[in-house]
Amino acid sequence: MTKETQPTQIIDIGFGFWQSKVLLTAIELEVFTMLGDKALTGEVLGRELGIHPRGIWDFFDTLVALGFLNRAGNGTTALYSNTEETRIYLDKNKDTYIGGILEMANDRLYRFWNDLGEALKTGKPQNEIKHSQKPMFEVLYEDMPRLQQFMGAMRGFSMGNFNAFVQKFDFSNYRTLCDVGGATGLLSTLVAKHHAHLQCITFDLPVVEPIAKMWIEKEQLTDRVQVVSGDFLKDALPKADIITMGMILHDWNLEKKKHLIRLAYEALPENGAFIAIENLIDDERRTNAFGLMMSLHMLIEFGDAFDFTGADFWSWCQEAGFKRYEVLHLQGPCSAAIAYK
Ligand SMILES: C[S@@+](CC[C@H](N)C(=O)[O-])C[C@H]1O[C@@H](n2cnc3c(N)ncnc32)[C@H](O)[C@@H]1O
């Protein structure tokens, strides 16, 4: 970074919440869903969404300037439409919608991050469990709409990473896979769809089971993906050639991380693969800013939970008895850390 560009970057990042809140509010007001495949004038779009005339032009033109909307023409007759990306990823009526994670970011995470300073000083979570002694998932799942929002958020967040995983990992030597903390069953259904020789199990808490079953039925994969319910803090894992954990280890402190790794080891056969899909921090902790911020987010959500480097993962896996290790980069900040038994 040169001296000339430094102040711009400082101000840009300092005011990052402007951009964030514009996008999150556009999702909250369903701008991209309302537009779908259409092109509308600002006046019509604003009226349909119930936006006051004072806000219409500044709001939609900011979305144009940020690259989230196209605009044909200038002035009041100009037509606004989705960009190629927002049409695919932010229209709720499409199966490719990933806005669930942004809905949750707007509804829950945005306000919790306001207390980052307090989290840093106390080491304590700043979310719904801030004033409760109960564990995070128990509180989060007490409320059905919040559970459903979290499930939608996980789908949105993990869609691209799991798609990259099913394309990049070599599944040819394996017959069975168990995805631990599988939520809606997304990873299992993607693997089953792309790799016809594999049978999958999606394992999660009993409260999640009906949601997973609903998605698996929707994908017409009930013969290939089985739902098994249990509690990985108390129960053994189903046996499989591959055990995957997508953003599971980062939810827990070191003791529970090691417990989960031991469970995976016990559930695998010789040469079986244990795969953690995470925003794996680079070993020197210098470059993967998203992975590092995800770890700050784990402080805000859980307190003692944290993200980790590939080297951390491998040292814990070696302790459990795994023989070999590699990292498969998936996309952006996300990688698959793979340990072989
Ligand atoms: C951060 S989400 C990750 C979801 C999914 N693997 C992904 O990457 O999109 C963590 C998942 O772990 C599940 N989970 C939490 N505690 C659990 C437990 N004790 N036993 C089984 N699953 C649990 C949650 O229900 C949730 O689906």
C-alpha cells in the first residue's frame, strides 16, 4: 500500500458499514426478488416496495454504483434491473438464492458486531446468549423462525464452497460419506447428485431433522441421502469412508474440537478421509482476513470458539492418529483441510 492510497482505504473500510447496510437493506426490502427478470422505473419499483420518494433515487442509484443493479438510461424514465449475479443469487424465487446468510447478517449479526469492543475486553459472546447461561445452539434453536433463518443462512453461505468441493475432491476411492452437522443436508445432496456411486448420511441434532428431510425430498434424493439424528457431544458418529464437517470445528473450543476429531477418527476405516471445510486461516495468520474475521465472529457468537490454520488442524489430527494431511483450496477464503486415517 502506498502513502497516497492509504487514506482512501482507511476511510473506505471505516465506512464499510454504509455499503453493508445498503446491500442488507436491499435484501430485507426484497429489491432483487421484486425485480426478478423485469426492468422497472425507480418510481414503480419504489412504490411496489413501499419506499418513500425521498429515498428512492439515492437508494437505487447507490445500488447501481455499487454494482448490484443495472440502470438503462438516466432520470425518472430510466429502467432498473438485476445484474447477472443478483438475478441468480439474490432473487428469492430462484433455487440458487444465497441471501439467507445476508438476511441473518442483517437481522442478528449486524447488531452483535456493534459490541465487538466489549467482546474483545471480556472474551464473552455478544449475541442472544449474552445474558443467558445456556449453550448457543440451545438458545438459537428455541425459536422456530430463528432456527429456520439459521438453516437458510447456512445454505446461502455454504452453497459456493460445497459446489467447489464436490467438483474438486476426488471421490473415486470412497463409497460412503457422513456429513456431520449437515444442517439442511446441502453437502450430502450435492455429493449424491454429482457422484452416483456414493451413499450419504447427513447427521445433525433431532430438531433439524424435518428441515433436512424436506430439502432431501425436494431434491428427490431420499434413496441416496439418509438423515441420522444425534448429538455429537454425547453420541458416536455413523461409520463412513468420508467424514465431512462444514464449519463445525470452528464453533467449539479446543477441547471440543479435539473431541470431534477423535469421533471422526473412530468412525472412519483405514485410509478414510476426514474433511473440514472452513475459512482456513493461512499458517502465518497474515492474509486470510475473512478467516480471521470469522474467528472474531466466533468470539461474538460463542466466546471460546475460534477459527484455525491448516497447521493447527494437522497438529490436532496427528494427536488423534491420522497419518497424512493436505489442503484443497475451494474458493475465496474457504478450503478443505483433509486428514487421512
Ligand atoms: C455452523 S452450522 C454448519 C452447517 C453446515 N455444515 C454448513 O457448513 O453449512 C453448525 C451445525 O452444527 C449442528 N450442531 C450443533 N451442535 C450439534 C450437536 N451437538 N450435535 C450435532 N449437530 C450439532 C447445528 O445444528 C448446525 O447445523
